[in-house]
Amino acid sequence: MEHIVKIEGICKKHGSKQILEDISFTARSGRITAFLGPNGAGKSSTLRILLGLDRATAGTATFDGQTYQSMTYPLRTVGAAFDGIGGLPNRKVYDHLRIIAASNAIPKSRIDEVLEMTGIAHKRKDLLSSLSLGEGQRLGLAAALLGDPQFLILDEPTNGLDPSGIKWFRKFIRQQADLGKTVLLSSHILSEVQMVTDDVVLIHHGRIIEQGRLEEVLQDSNSLEDLFFDLTEEV
């Protein structure tokens, strides 16, 4: 069975300002979909609507036809790494994950599993305030994985990672897609994402300017960066 994130006709206004205009695309299981564009293009605004953190003026955003808000235990279906760690600075790493797990009826045994998976098991007793930016990114990913979700929604997941961390992330997220997960990640670093993604959605000024399989969108371009600049010169 295919598992799909579907964004359909999403529009968003703040007063008279159009933030998002008719955003429509799908992310499919077993594939990595990269949602790409510069800072301020509308990536995070779209993902916030998908995760029920903001409301659209029009349109729908669903996981296999179900909205995030309608799920009883959403972390069992959707794992999201978004807006940093989100925990109290004086809380320990293990306790941070324990509270998240308990809120979604996830067994505590899963905590050590995700800490091992993300390479921060040695940090389990450390305070959140002591973590580096890269370690915080790994912790956010660990939290997203707690419920062994079908869907992974990752906002700028390589921010703060050093080169070895980025290499690790590329391998890890490829493994997740190969396991049949539906992976949707946003980034403004087009060259980095090109090395791992299957499908591409390019957004600029709140509008989608290109989307499709990576090999299709690059037919007439050497790289995603070249394609983006070629397209935005005309937008």
C-alpha cells in the first residue's frame, strides 16, 4: 500500500499579504521528497499547516487522507523535526524523550533505540542546554522517530551538522525511505539535497515554480541550483 502526504490547493494570507498561493504536491512512500527554496519562500509555512500548527486560508493537507489534528496519537503516524528541540533547557535528554513518548503512549524501551539510531546515546543524561546545534538536530530526529512513524517531516534537518554529520544523515534518511517510509524534507541548501532526494518541489515567493522526479527536473540543467536560478530570473 502506498502512503501519501497530499498538499492540495493550500493558500495562506496574513492580512492582505499572500504568503502561499495554490501549493499542491504529493510525497510518496519509499521516496524522499525535497521541498526546496530560499529562506522566506514559504517552506516552513506550508509544513506548519501540514502539521496543524497554522491554518490555511484555503486548501487541504493530509496523511493518507487524514489530517494531523484528527489523529489520536499523531507521533505513531507522523514524525516531525521542526523548530528546534522544543524542550526545557534544564531537562535531561532521556527525560525529554520520555515525556514525548508518554504523551503518545509509546513504550519507554523505544527511547534508547532512537538514541542509538541517531548517534547520541552517550548524551542521554546530559541537559538539553548543553547540546550543540548539531546534537540538538539529532535529538529532534530521535523524537520524530519515537513512534516508528510511516511519515517523516523534516524542516532544515542538516542545519548545524558538521560534514560527517551531514554524510551520516544522507545515509540514514535513505535507509528510512528504503524501508518504505514517506520522507518529506525542506531545505534551502539545494546542492546538499540533490545528493539524496528522489523528488523535488521548488518554491519561490510562496508559489511552486517546478516539481517532479529529480532526473526529470534536471533534464536541461546541471544542478538544482542552476535550475532554481534559471527559473527565478523569470519569476
